[in-house]
Amino acid sequence: MSEVQKHFDHIAPEYDSWKRKNWYYYDAVKRIYRGLIPVGAKVLEIGCGTGEILAELKPARGVGIDISEEMIKRAAKKYAGIPQLEFHQGNAASFVTGEHFDFIFLADVIEHLEDVMKSIANISRMAKPGASVIVSMANPLWEPVLELSEKFGMKMPEGPHERIPVWRLIGEMRRNQFELRQSKYFLPFPKYIPFFSHVFNAVVEHIPFLNRTGVIAVFVFVKDRE
């Protein structure tokens, strides 16, 4: 069992409570994906955790995979009554579905992949021609703040991870038939303060240069049509 799997198995019982504690951030993540993936699509989530984002998207068919068996058990139990969703324990670099998807997304996951090159190659095999692959991750500018927040128990423990430089991500995606179509940063102020947070974020997200300070970095890639 890998160190990444051990970590997420360990935090699985508290995973949803951490998301409730930092609800403002996670609501923003869900809102971002709802804006990028239409209802009724065929969707694969890599690193689905307990399945909340995937379920929020209301796909015609939604498949979630996660390296953590404990996460998958919880996801399957939470959404047992929704036949459009299914969850599997597996590694992004080797998991095989036998299907092809309209949308594949990784939300705060790319930095936890043990083999980014093999994972992206495998994702390409599961993506339809013209499919979108969406990667969201923490803005590197925020790394010191995130480390400090974790030290003081203000955020979910990150576990083993390696932040991937944006240039490397774009290069690996290009080698696997994907072109970058959109990049954007969200949530420059990721904590909720009534009357302040919404207004501040809405304004700053539209100011050149400052709009790149958001904690959430989102990259949308589209696979070449064969």
C-alpha cells in the first residue's frame, strides 16, 4: 500500500467533516465545476474522495475512482440510491474502465498522483476525441499559507504530495494529445466573512494581474479530434 493510499484511508472518516468546516472553499470548487461540465454528460472523476463533486454535477453517467478504498466505501454508501453513479478503487495510472468520457476532471488531485506521466497517458486513453480534461489545484503562491493553515489545524491534512509546475502540466498534456483551452484563478479570499468575501472575490477575479492570486487554479484541456 502506498503512502498516499495510507494517508487518504486514514483521513476518510473525517473527510466530509473537513469539507463542512471549510465549506466556502469547497462550495467554490463545486460551483466552478458546475460551470464547466453540463448536466447530463458522461463524466469520470479521478480522485473522487467521497463523491460529492461528481454527484453535484448530475451526470447521465458518472464514474469516480480513488486510490483510497475507505473513500470509495463511503462514496458508494452515500450515493447508493443514484444508479447513474458508480465508484471504484483504483490508481489513476493503471485503472481501466473500457469506456470513453466526455469530461474527465481532477480536483486537488494532480499533486497526489504517484506517476503523473503514466496517469495523464491513461487519462488520454479514457477520453473521447474532443473531450475536456479539467485540472484544478492550489495556486503555488498560496503554498506557504496552506502549510501554515494545516499546521494550525485550519485545513485538511494534505498528506504526501508534490506540486506540479504549470509548464510541466501543460507539456505532459500536450504530449498526450491535449491542448490548453482555458486557465483561470478563483477565490483570492478563501474564507467566508459576511458581506465581504463574495464582493471581494467577485471584484478581484476581474482585475488584471490581481486575478491570478486566487487560491484555486483551473486548467481546461481539450483532446484533439482524430
